[in-house]
Amino acid sequence: MKMNTRHNILSVLFVTLFISSALVVGVGMISVPQIALNLQQEEATQAGYPATDLASRNSPVSILVYSQFADTTSAVPNNEFRNTLDSIKATYGQNFRYDNLTSYTQLSAQLPKFDIFLIPEQENLFIANLSAIVSAWSGPLVDFVNNGGIVIALDCYSLSFGNAGPTMNILNGTGLMTVSNPVSGAGWTNNLVNQSNALARGVASSYPAPDGSVYFDTTDGTTVIANGVHSVVVHKIMGAGHVVLLGFDLYNRETNSDILLANAIRLHRHVVFDESHNPGFSIISTFAPLADYYATQGFAVSSMGVFSSEYLAACDILVLTLSYTLYTTQETNMIEDFVNNGGGLFIATDWGAWGNELDPVTDRFGFVRNKTLNLLADSDDALSGGDSNFPFDGNNIYNHSITLLADRIEVYAATGLISVPSGASILVTTDNDDTTTWNGAGPANNIVFAAAATAGQGRVVCIGDTNMMSDSDTDSDGTDNWEDSNTEVFLTNILRWLSASGIEEQTVLFEASHGYNYILTTSYYGFANLLTENGYTIRWMSTFYESLIDQCDILVIEDGSLNYTTSEIDAIESFVNDGGSLFLLGGANNLGIQADMVGNRFGLDMNNTGYLEDTDDSVVASHYIVYDTSNFVSHPIMQGITRFESYWAAAFISLGGGTALVTTDTDGTCHWSSGGLANGLPMLAAKNQNMGRIVFSADYHFVRYNQDIDLDGFTNLYDGDNSLLVLNIFHWLAENRAPTVEVTFPNGGNVLNGTQSITWDSADFDSDPLTFEILYSDNNGTDWTSLATGITVNQFEWNTTLHDDGTEYMIRVVAFDGELSASDDSDNTFELDNFAEGLPFGLDLMTLLLILGVVAVVIIMGYLFTRRRGGGGTPPPPKKAGAMKTTKTK
């Protein structure tokens, strides 16, 4: 009996605890919030605009020049500072921007904005200044170089440092390079001792040291130029960047010194030929002329004798050619990581067994060649080198930045690609008329010879021939293979396109079907190259195709001679309204009519009866006008622009709600060639149009590359800030814009219960797929809790019974396009009302539920007890006969 009693008590306790626990869990599901998010953390991320000093751009290269203790006062021709800048302009070219650092204290603030830090000889530097400079620069310079920056130091003379080595003491002190025993002078013989280094391209094997030279000792880095056992020029790879010490100060400019400085700047686009796998060709022999030509086109070219991840870290473009040692899985993995992290890869494979060693790499990226022993041969286009020596031209060559101006290339003993990656751009294919075969072993119609693709953050180009890059003369025409026809243009364009690895690819379509005034392959060729080097893939059409327009991100229309039809303008309008971008270029007088026809559809109307002239802000001629910040409005496109040079331009008479970016003077000095003042008229404008964007320039000369109107040594495109303005325009036209989102229900004032549909409207200007996160607040937006993430539709079913009743609820929807986000909240609070108001006796919900649980247990146990007494089981024993109950009495 005691055991049964104990059992019943434990049963009651167990059931009570079980029911109470279940009820508590249920209450917890209703009332306990998830981790709340701070309001500030959930605000929409706005689209940022990159620094306009070109630090985030690939081209033009940006150079910060330290001038504080340099010789800036000596007379020409021995002004070292002036000679340094003149040397860059003359030998590197015009595709650079620079600014002066006049105080060492400003380095940390300025350096992140530039690609290169150039230290001319600091002739006036004193030992007393050195410690402060070293202290301020050590950390920033080391970080700058390790993260991919380039430091170039020129050195020779300073009275304070024993007549030699002022600049190299900065390198010593900051930890960039260890140098000792400098000796200044001139006249000794400088020898090129490392031909495979990027600084060596185009430099003589030996030459006399010019006045203002210095030699020194170092084991830190690679000596490129030496005087016996002493170093004169040293290049050091450090992290992802470079340190270069040039043992001359350009007191007297000399050809080899100019080339060495230019090559150091070209390290900004460092091309590395891998010669670690027993290559069939080398940059110091058969590839030497091509490597030297690459340097003249702005690339630093070196070779890698030992396959090294450290060397790859400071490489921008890796080139793989015919080799006789197989690439291992580990090496292929390293190359894949290099590309995925933003590197460019150029593979020149070959036919039969000569491509076997490259197959692990080409196959990894999806470029699969014909691996039989058959090579491509063409029976009707063969050159003097035989059927396997033939050209690609005409319909063989496809529309792409890489094939711009390369309308004919020649190959010898090439292979074809039987498979390319999904989404790859086909560049060159064989004929489709049965004249191309696998060396007689079956037709090779429409076989891919060259293709380009993106991979991760990087880019890859694969071609089927290494011989076309060599200095051989296969067809005996007196010209090396690499420069036959337009082969050198094709090979250089490959590097240009690859140099933009790490930048998101955008497609720019030049509309050239209406008799354009300036041709893409001549006047606008440099314009197209500038865009290519900054991530834009160029395409063009000589016949108007709406389907091609729909495939591009930015459409460029330059004024021509043939009018646009209504249906063509309709197609352009639809493209813009659906999120496309349009860049219009018009000219003065009747040279803007066709572009204006398109602009009119968007409310942009240009004066076509004259051109602008200015009496006090012009150079060379009154219609060559220089605009400055007083002519600019505040707009992302004008950020960082201080000088815009325009030639023979018109202006707008209506902007249709657009924004004027550049306007003429308002002081009465600007007028029309046809007569009348032109005060404050816009000549460059931007407009948002539905989901798209438009920029219209009333000057189509400022982007020309083959014209130097003011004779200052810079073409129109690189006059003033013109090139930066172009890049700002295209960035604004192509930038990823944040999506929009608007909560439609519940939006405030609602009373909800049960399951309700949360709904919202959304849009993305770039047509990116959107995902959504839903959050709620129960305290009028002070705190937010996530309800769901990864939603891909504009509706979410919300079970409101899982939350307490309340009157301060709000909903937030966050839209995310993969990069940028935007959010919207309910306009006002709304109410949840799922439960009866008020409880008996003033009890709270938790206490009431516990009481109900105990009552339920008592009822259940009472039922069980009653059933035990009268409802079965063993009956109680009968009472004894005669037994009577007695009652005690007092």
C-alpha cells in the first residue's frame, strides 16, 4: 500500500511537471524574442563612389611625387625634378597622372590614393630631417608595397650624406631595402646583368654611366644594372608590390636611364612569362622582340625561372607558352587561386604533344584543345610556310576588345579548341567552307582558335599557337611572326583586356551604323583602349541590331551622317527605360544632328547652329575652351575634376529635367560663333531616365586620341582631366545601383491576427536578382528581430500568434542584390490582437496556465482513483458475520 501511494504521488508530480514544461515551452515560443538587431546595423547600405584620384582604376597610372627636398630650382637642362617628369612623359607616355607631395607629414593621407610613390633624388635632404621622415614613413610605406604599391627611388648626391645616397637612406630607414657604401660619379661602364627582369626591356647591354650616377652594395633584391660587383639599379619584389632603386638622378637625361624609369613605372602592369617548365621559347631570345614591344605599350615584362607563389603575388598577368615539363596539380591549383583572386592568365597552347604539358591548366579553366597529333591546316588561305601557315581574317574574327584593329592575324602549326568555358567570348574561328582540316584528317570547320572568359575575379585568354609570338619568319616575308599583319595588335589587346582582371566586366557597344564622324579604330582607338584597361569590354556594330543593344551595359552613340529612324530610337528608348545606359557625343553645327535626334527623345536638345567661343579662357583658338571648377556642378561625375578642355563644342538649349555638369562662363566672355552671348549654358549633361541613365556631351572631340590641338604633347583625351572625366562618366553609367523596396502590407494602422501575408514592392535598376530579409519590431522601431532571410518572392506568410499582442509593431523588408542593399519600414505602427483581453483575478498568463495544468492533473488522477474503486480489479474482502460497528460513549 505504501508503494502504491508513493507511485501515485510520483505520477502526479511527473504529469504535472510534464504539462507545466510543455506549457512553459509554448509560452516561450510566444513571448521570448530572438536576438534583436541594432537599428543602425540594419540601415540600407548606399552605393559608394570610388576615389576619383584613380587609385581604384587600372589606367591611367597615378603617381605621387615627393618634391620636398628635391632640386626644383636648377636651370634647364640640369633640373633633376623637371627632368624626371619630362622623362616619364617622353618615354613612358602620356597615360599617367601625378601630384606632388610637398611635406613628408602628408604621406599617410595621400599615399592610398596612388599606384606609385616616386622619390626623385632628395639633394637637399639633411641628416637632421631623416629620422622624422623614417619615423613617419616606415609603417605606411611597408603596408603600401606589401598591398601592391610601387616605390621608385632615384639617387645620387647630397652634401649632408657624404656626397652620396640621400634617398637610399630613406629606403634603409623604412625597411624597404638594405643598401650600403654609395659612391657617386660618372663615366664607369654600366652593364645589364639580368635580362629576364622587367626593368631590362629595351636597355643596352652596356653603356657609360651618365653624370649624376651612383653605385652601391646590396644583397636585397635583384641587381639589374651593375658596375662590376657593385649595384646601380635594383628591383625588389615585396609582398604584392615592388621597390626599385635607380642609381641616377637624371641630372643629365640619357636614353637608358629614361627607359629604366619608364620600365619601373610599367610594373603597375606586371606581365610574367613562366619559364620554370622548360619552355620552348624565352623573353631573352625568341620572345625578346615581342617582350620589348609590350614594354612600349605600357607593360613591364619579366620571366619566372622558378615557379613561385611569392613571384605570382607581384604579378598582374601570367603568360604560359609551349613547355616541356608538365604542370603539377599543386601548380595548377596555385594558378587557379591566382586567377580567382583577380589575376589575368594568357595561355598560348599548341598542337599535339607540344601542348600536353599545358593541358592540366587549360583543362582546369575549361579550354580543351584537340589533343591528337593533328594540327590545323588551310588549303585555300595558305601562306609560303605551307598549309599550316595561314591567316585568320574577315569572318574568322569576332567582335571584342581583343580583336579591335586586329582584322588579320597569322598562325603556324596551330591547334583548335574543341570546348570552351560556358559564357566565354569566342575571338577567332576557322573557316566554315571545308577548306580547313586537321592536317588532312577530317574537316575543321568553325573550330575555335582563341577565346576569352572570366573566372572568379580574374580573366583568362587561350589561343592555339605559340609560334605566332616568336621572332621567326615562317612565311619568309621579312617580318617576324609576332608582327605579321595585325598579330602584334591582337597580342597586345589580349594583355590590355587581361590587365583589367579584378574589375567587374561591363560591355560597351559603339553604335557605328549611321556614318559616324570619328572611327573607333583611329580617332577613338585610344578612347576604346582606356575603357578596355578599366574593365569595359568593347563591341561595335556597323548595322543597327536591337538584339546587340539589349546585350550591352552602355551604348555609345557618336554623331554621324545618317538619321535614326523612329523604330531605332524606340529601341534605344526601351533599352534605357529598362535599365541600360547611354553615352551621346555630339558636335557643333550640323555635326550634332544625329546624336541630337536621339537626345530629343529624352528631352535633351542641343543647339545645332553654331559653336562656342570664349575670349578669356581659351588656348590656341577661341573655340578651344578650358573649363575649371567654377564651371562645374556638384555631381559624382565631376568629383575630382579640376580642368576640362573642350574643342569646337555646342551647348544645350533644353535638358528635359537632366542635370548640367559643365556650363559656360556667366561673365559675358562666352558667345556663339553665329552671334550672341552664351552665358551659363550647359555643354555636358546627365539624366536619370526611368531605370536607365544618360550622359550627353556637346563635344565629341575631347575623347580623341590622335589629336593634340593645343600642341602640349598630350592628346585631347589626356589633356587636363579629360581621361578622368571619361572614366567618371562610364563609372556613373555602369555603377551598380542599390535596389528599391517598399512595404505595402502591413504599412501602419492595421490590426492583425492569425496568419497574415507581408507584401512589398521592389525593383533593381541593374536587373540583378534580389533576395529579401524580413524583420519585425515590437517597440516602434527601437529594436529589430529577423523573421526570415533568403526570401526570393515579394511575400511572406507570418504567423502572428507566435508573438505577444501589442500596438507598437512594425515590419522592415531589406532587399539585397548581392552587393548593395536597401530597406523600407512600415510607415506607422500596427497592432497584433490574438488573445482575449484581461485574465480572472488579475492573474498573469504564466500563472494561469500553471494553475490549469495542476487542475488537469487532479482531474485525471481523480478519474483514475474512481475507476480503481468501482470499476474492476480485485473486490474488497467481505465483512465478518455479526460484526458491528460500535460507538464509544462517555
